[in-house]
Amino acid sequence: MATLKQVAAHADVSVQTVSNALNAPHRLRPDTLRRVNQSIEALHYRPNRNARSLRTSAVELIGYCVPSPPNGQAHLVMDQFLHALCSAAETTGRHILLFTAPTGLEGMPTYEDLLARRLVDGFVLSQTQTHDPRHGWLKEQRIPFVSFGRVWKETSQPGPFVDVDGAAGCAAATRHLYATGRRRIAFLSWPKSSGLAEDRMGGWRQTCKELGLPTTGLAKRCPKDSIEAGARATAELLDAAEPVDGIVAVSDVLALGVLRELGARGYTAGVDVGVTGFDDSPLASVVSPGLTSIRQPMDEIAGALITLLTGPAGTGTEHLLQPELVIRGSSAPG
């Protein structure tokens, strides 16, 4: 990797002139700035990220890849997160640079291009996947980053993260349904490849074990996060020899599918079957009956992410936050 001195020698200018081209280009004559930039590009120079970190950066922009909407639908919870993240960054005098990129290794050239053009000094990652390649690549490049969500199926986390304890949230939902008299409580999940879903299912399964409730045949994995998938899984549970009287869904979208299927059969959520979702999305409070759901503390999440990324050393590297169960009519009619 080229050094600042090598760039200066290649452009036949001083080291300070190269520094000005990077951090204060207005101080240079146009021809000088053009010559320095040509040398930077020719030598593929990148600033030393240890010396030029978010704490001293003149750019003060944090990159965030906007997730692709699942199934072409708006991701209401991530919209809330993005608003909270921008607000948290602005309290430190920084701003969020939004971009899109393919998932997996196919998206890494976008990250590399943003860094090569010195548009950002670090990243906030979200929508983490099993063995997510972004974390390891950024760590190898010594680029500051923090992740909203853990990387699943890793022996240790590849970098700092902030996450919500989904297992604890689903455990609380299961205990709530048990307290309302439910004794056959099912769980609607995503495919087994989702570490996030497995974590939340683990909270349901462990709580059922503690309460002496059955779990065999009561966990349904939906092929995708959609209302239709939630409705189909609910139909299977209701048509079983021993129908369920409670359903914990891994997301509000699947829970809305539960409500739709119950309504189509003439059942009343909260009376015939208790239902809970996860995320407390805006739709949870406008459907009838209102959907009991697990709320993620978005403002707290965003604040913790920005603190980890920009704060002084010693602020920690792992924050696991507790969600809140918001009870509405789908589980406990008034």
C-alpha cells in the first residue's frame, strides 16, 4: 500500500500538500490539486485508518447500506431504525451517507469504492447474515465499523455490535400467553438458515420447557416473511388433531398472517387464540384487534451504535439490549 510520502514524491509536492488535497482541497491551486489526485489514483493510495479515524476525520460521514425491501415490501422497522440512526449521528456533528449494494461478497466492491474515494471513514452494518463477509473484510482493512445485529454461527463476533435480545423477547411473549391460560403455544419462524430466527425460537422453546408445555410439532418454519406464509402456517396449526391456542410469531408480518387466517375462520384473536408478533411495527397498533408485539428500542440502539463507532476507547464492544413486550388485544382483550 502506498504511503503519503510516496504520493508526495510521485506528484513532486510536499507531504503537507498531499494532506491538504485530502482534507482541505480548497487551499490548493486547481492544477496542483489535479496533479496530486492523479498520483493518488495512480498509486491506489488510501489514508491510514489508524491515524485518520472517525475521531479526527474531516469527512465525518458514516456509510450505511440501505437493506433491500423483503419481497418488494417496505421494511417499516428498518425505516424507524434509519431515522433514529441519522438523529443519533447528528448529535455528534456527523451524518449518514446512504448507499445500496448487493448482499454477500458481491457487495464488497461498493464498500471498497466508497473507501477508495474517501467518501466515508467507517460503516454501520445491519441485516447481518450467517458468516457475513462484510465484517471480516472491514476488520482486515482496519476500517472502523459497528454492527446492528450479531453474526450468527461464529465462535466469536468479528467486531463491535449492538443487538436486541430476541430470545428474551420471545420468552416474555410465551410467558405472557401462558399467563392468559394458553397451554398449546406454537412458534412461527423463518427458514433454519436464519440465525436471528433460531435465537428467537430458542427463547420460545426454553420457556415452554420451563413451563412444562409441549413443543413437538408446534414450530413452523415459513419459507419467507410474508402475510401469506403466516396464514398458511396458521391453517396447518389449526387443522392439526390438537389445535393450538397461542401463537408466537418471529415477526409482525407473520403475525398479521395469523390474524388474517383467524378472521377467515371466524375466530377472534385474543379470545380463541392468543397471538404475538415481533418488532412492534406501525401496523401493530392499527389492525383490529391490536397486535401484541415485542418492541425494539430503536433510539437506544442507534445511540449505542454511534457511541461505539465514534466514542472514546473503553465504551465496550458488545451491547445486548432488552426489548419490551407491548400488550394489545390480540393476546389479552380488554
